[in-house]
Amino acid sequence: MGEGHEVTAVIVGANLTGGRAAEALRAEGFAGRVVLIGAELERPYERPPLSKGLLTGKVEEDEVFLRPADFYAEQSIELRLGRRASGLDTGARSVTLDDGESIHYDTLLIATGAAPRRLDIPGEVLDGVHYLRTLADARRIRDHLATAERVVVIGMGFIGAEVAASARELGRAVIALEAGDLPLYGALGREVAERLAAIHRDRGVDLRTGVTVTEIQGRERVARVVTNDGAIACDVVVIGVGVTPEVGWLVGSGVEIDGGVVTDAECRASLPGVFAAGDVAKQFHPRYGRHLLIEHFDHSGNQGVAAARSMLGLPVPDVPLPYFWSDQYDLNLQVAGLTTGHDAVVFRGTVESGSWSAFYLRRGALIAALSVNRFRDFSAARRILTQGVTVEAAQLADERVELRSLLPRAGR
């Protein structure tokens, strides 16, 4: 680098991942220029409350932000909000923004996250039809829920399930439409999905599975949703049918993309000086011997910090065991490990008790654990998975067996 050149770290994505990365750069003593670019007008914030507490009024907007507004100026972090990256020239080491500005980088973190997958059906642009990804989205949904009577939720993945639960807590009539056989089937498997379907129905959700939505109708405001099984009157629609990584701006850059930006275990992308983290990154996970795209809150924040350390050439912690959580009604659901690929599920506790766990096995070995309102179970199971302890299915199912007792004494 030439004399007088200020080393510049550019982070594209002013979200949880990007925000945590910018903080970590300064915390680790990086004295160069830090530029944090965000497509939204908001400073970095946490997304989980958007589908839960923010909709029900249990969480105020000020509580979702990572840092106070003046933090970034105090830390000499340049916020470029309302600016979207439109291109990357890795030869010149520059990021182009949607207004034509070009920003040079010495080290770059791609943290653009993901965008909601669109249904692309007639009527999805009507007033009252929503996708939920941003704080602005959540504000609009909250305002519409305040006067709504009948809410249709299309897609019962985590976002759909959480919105359905929030709308029911507000006393709204909720019709939930799922194209598959069960809600959250792809994420959690049939055995657990059946329990969650029963929970939503018991809480008053009109859950309809195997339903395809073909059109949304109304003049200016939504009035009904048309499906393969008829029409449903409503005044609010929330669509949650998955997300796709925001990688369009990287086309032609030479950065390797395979359903996300491919990185090694230390968040390094395929080209020098380029890193990726969060929902956009498909990171190599040594435990599983393959690349994983993990779109969950804790992973995104931790990976942002790890990426910042990697950008500075510092040691990076081992890639942690996949973990995520979801709040639905008065239920706190936590999952550790990968639930896909199991051939058996062992339950501990009953749905009726409001507190239960599920353990996913493959060829008799524990590969993942899920707990609902059972922190003690979950804490022990997470350590069992992390340490690779061998346990028996009968031990997991037997509530008389304290799971902590299955850990080696030093790990308890």
C-alpha cells in the first residue's frame, strides 16, 4: 500500500452480521476506515422481534437496535444507509453503489443477508399484502393488524408460524395456508411438525395444509385469497415462503457462489481480501465436512464477529454447533444440531404439559435436539452433541434420567 494510504474495511450489509462485524473490528483495535453500507434506512437491528414482540406490542422499536444512534460516529464507523451495492470489481477492489459511487476496499465483508422469496401471483402488490423481512415491513404489518379482523398467513415456516402466533395473541382470526403436508416439516421433520400443527390448531389457528394460493383479490386493498380449494375473505395477508441469499450484485465479480457465497471455516470467500458472513454465506463446517447455509439469528451475529477477526488475521473460534430458537405463543423452542437426515425421533414429555423435548437420531446416534420450554434438557443435550457423547434412546426418553448425568463428569 502506498504511503499515506488509509486501510479501508468495507462491510456491505448494515444488519446484525454487518453491525457486529463493524463493532468487532473496532474492539480488536482496527484503526483504519470502516464503511458500513446498508440498503435500509435503519441502523443495524435485530430481526427476531419483528415477527413476535414488535407485532404484539411487547417490544418497543428502540429495543431492537444493536447500538444507540450516536455509537457509530463515536466509533468512526461510516454509515451509508439507504444505499444498495450494485456491483463488485475485485480487480480494482471497489464496491459500486446504486447511485454510481465507487468505494475502494482493502478488505471486504459481504453481509447482504437474504430477501423474501416472492410468490409472483396476481394481487400480491395490493395494500394489506405483506412480506416480512425489514423493520419497515414490521411497522406496516403491526399497523394493519391493529384494525384487522381476518388474517391469512401464506407459508408456515418459522416466519409464518411466528406471525400466526402473534396475530392470535392479538385476538385476530388467523387462517394459515401451507402448501406442504405440515408446518415446518422441512425444518423439523414430520414427527415434530405434527406436534406443532396441533399446537397452532389448539390455539385457534385455522391451519390448512396442501393448499396452493393462485391469486390475491381486491380493488385497492386485499379482500380475499384464492386457492385451489376456494376463496378466503380477509383484510391482511402475510406471505412467508422462504428467502434467497442477496447475491445478485456479485454477478461477474468472480466470487464463488453456490446457493450463497462459498467460504471456508474462517469466513474467507474464494478471492483475496473478500469475506462473507450471515444469511448470505455458505460456510464450510468442519463438524459435518460440508458447506452449510444457516439462516438464524445467533449464527449471523457470531459469524459477523468471527469474520471481523478473520479480516484482521486473528484466530477465529471453531464453527459452533448450529443453533436457533423460535417463540410461538408462550412456547420457547430451541434447536441444536442438524435435524435433517434423521431416521428416528425420541420424545421426552408431552405437548399437553407445555414442556417437552425431541431428540433426532441417525443409526442410533444423537444428531440434533429440540426443546420446548425445557431449558435444562436443552442445555444438557447441547453439550452432549458438542462433546460427541454416546447416549441411548431409552435414556433420552426417560424423564427419570437427568440428562446432565450422561455427560462426562468434567463436562457437567
